[in-house]
Amino acid sequence: MAKITQVGIGRKSSGTIDGITYVTRNGVTYARSAPTMPASAYNTPAAKLRQAIFKMVQMHLKLHLRTIKQTFTPKGNGTATNRYYSLNGKALTKALTALAELYVAGEDVTITDIEQAIADYAAEHPTSIKIASKSGYADVFLTGPWPERIVMNAQQGDSTIIVIVNEYGVTTTINADGTVTTGSSSGHTDSTESTDNSGSGSSHTETTDNTENSGGSGSSNPEPGTTNPEPDSGGSGSGDE
């Protein structure tokens, strides 16, 4: 992938133009050749399974996007979600493989199913999925369902960051035909593609000293081998290592 340094259409655009895919991160635009895989490469059983896992990881990231942005320090020109996935991608794949097989077989999968599969895996492997990795603070691991608050303790001193998690209100389903349906608690539904990049919910951060208690609360198909399901950039680019 090449870094775009001159001012031009690449700096102002994201997407694919004349066989070149552009993605902008932190004000810097990168370009790479668009994939040229034949259509048949996307229709193998292994490819369909990867695509299903990719969609599920995107849904998981979208649900927790606002929290992840507060609990992960990006690496280089990457994003917090890139960092989350680079640290947890292998574990998420293992957690979601059985569910992805059901989806490939024709069953619908909801975000509740996805979160339950990840929670079950985390309970069995309590040091495999990090939900906080912020510079200067001790890592926090998922040990079951996503918690209502995430407490990050400084590696030096008594400073503590408490993130009150409040991410809810939108139901999401991957339908057997490959589309993604979202709906609010009022019953209204919208059918979208799996690359829909809208976020949901909110989270609240409080910084304290020498305390661990806080009151209140804040209000597609990928190419084979894709390793960066970035929900707020259309899934393009490369993940952090």
C-alpha cells in the first residue's frame, strides 16, 4: 500500500478509482491496487465461511464501536478498531466459526447470537479477547458477556479510567440471502447491505484517582484473506500488527 503525499483526488476520496482503492486514516490517504480475484474464488466453501465470519465481526465491532474508541490506543496511522481486531482477530474467528457455519447453511444470525458466541468463548478463554488496551493502563480482558462498565487502572500511580458502557437500541440480523436488516425498538426496520457503517449506542468516560466506583450512565463480502473489518471505513485498508 502506498502513502499519498500530494494534494489530489486521492486525498479527498475513499473508494476505488481506475483499479486503485483509496482509504483515509487520521488525515492521511493510502492507495493500493484493487483485488483482481476471479468471481469463483468467492464461492468456495472456505471463502463463504470467511465472508460470514467477516460480517459477524463487523456487526460486533459496530455494536461496541464507541466503547472501543475509548478503550484502545491506535497504533501508527491505524484506528482503535484496527487495534482491537489485530489483537483479537484470531480469538473472534474461533468464537464465531460454528455460528458462521450455521449461517452458511442458510440460517439467520442475530447480533444477540454473535455476542453470545463471543461471550461463551471468552468465558472458556478469559485471557484471549482484550476489551481495553490503552497506553499507560493495564489491559482488560473479556471473561463473559460484555460488561456494563470497563475499569482501566494505570500501570503507574493510582489513576483510573472508568468507561460506562451503554450500547443498545438497534437490532441487527444477517439474513440468509446475505443482506443485513437493522431495526429500532419502535419496530421500524431498514434493510441494508453488510457494509452499512452506521454506529449505535453511546458510552461515557469518567477519569478518577484511586477509585473503582462511578455513578450514573451515559446516554459486503470481503476478499479472501481480508484481515481488517473496519466498520467506519468500509472495511478497506490493512490492520495493525
